[in-house]
Amino acid sequence: MFSLEHVSKRFGTFAALEDLTLEFPSGAVTAVIGSSGSGKSTILRLLLGLELPDAGLVRVDGVSVSAANRLAIRRRIGYVIQEGGLFPHLTVRDNLALLPRHLKWSRARIDARALELAELVEIPGSALTRFPLELSGGQRQRVAVMRALMTDPPALLLDEPLGALDPLVRFELQERLRQLFHVLGKTVVLVTHDLPEAAFIAPRLVLLRAGRVVQDGAAAELYERPADEFVRRFVAAYRPPPLPHSGVSP
């Protein structure tokens, strides 16, 4: 569904992406990982048309993203950012209704879809009348996923969607997201710096460094057959904590 062909993108003197060629097939779940500044979020912004490449082509369903068509393309893609990006002065329902109203959906259709998605992400229907600050962090992030899914887009892009959550809530949402992606069958591109999270949610991992792909494949390949020393160090950075010593201390 998505492709980047020899794409480069600079911000001033900083090269975010360098001659990058990458594909995200329809219906596949892919996690893009890497250190800060590696170009992960820039890829999502290019796919959404929030940025245009300095060189190369970005295609969505074979159509090149341009200044003329990027708004139309953006309406076909669900987008979730860290902490959700919900409007605090609007109720959950009104946050969900923003794009459907623009598309002239009826109130009944909006309400029916909102209740359907509330059940899907496992939050109570009563939460639809609350404001974002009246919800927990985990609930707000579930609402952000609901908003991205309101018009049933074929693709979902998520930029560090769980980064601001405490570990227990994050674990629970990782479980739910993996289930959702399996059930929905959408094209999903998830950006995260967290290797265990990426390996748990996505069958395919793309590891970036300085705007280039250093390894592309299943998590097992990164762990067992790292492409270079950087991949080895990246994987080692997520080693498990040491186990407590057994026996009696001297």
C-alpha cells in the first residue's frame, strides 16, 4: 500500500532520510524502530503528506503523494500520536466526530460507530460523554485509536502511541493493539524506539540508523543474525534485568 522510492528529506542541515527505499504491503503490520533522530517519525509524516520529500517518490496505493492530493490521501489513513492528541475542550464523542462530521455523517451513524469502537477497544460507552482529562492515560490512548478508526480507513499509522504510559498500562495496551491489528486486517505502520514492544506487536521490524535501513526482517533475525555491530548494540541495549543471587550472602 505504501512505498518510498529513493526518498531523501532534510531539515536544514540535518538529513532525516537518505536515499531510502522501503515498502509497506497492504494488510501487513510493520514496526519501524531506531534511536532518536533515526528518521522513524519522518517516514510517517511523509506517508501522511505532512511533509513532502526533497528527492524521490512517496506512493500510497501507487499514487504519488503531492501538495495537490495529500489532504485527500490523509483522509484515508488513521493516525495516532503519543498521548493521543485529543482536544481537551471536546468530549470523547465530539473528538471522534471531527472527521465524520466533515464527511457529512449523520449523528446516528456517528453514535453507532462510536459505540462499536468503544466495545472494540474495551472502554465503557459512558466514557463517550466525558472529556479527555476525565479519563485515565490508557483510556485516552484507546480513544485516540478509536478516532483513527472512525471512518474505517484501510491503513493505520501510529507514532510512539504508548510511550507516555506507565509499564502496566503499556503492557495491557500492547496486548490489545496486537489483537486489534490481527482482527482488523489493516495496513499498520507502528513507530517505536522500544524493541521488545515492536517484536511483540509486529511480525516485521525495520531498524533505521541515520535515515537508512540497517536491517529489515523478523525480530528473531535481529537477535540471532544482526546485520552489523550497530544492530548488535541496539539489541543488547534491551537485555533483561539480572536475576537476584541465590544462596546466603556472606
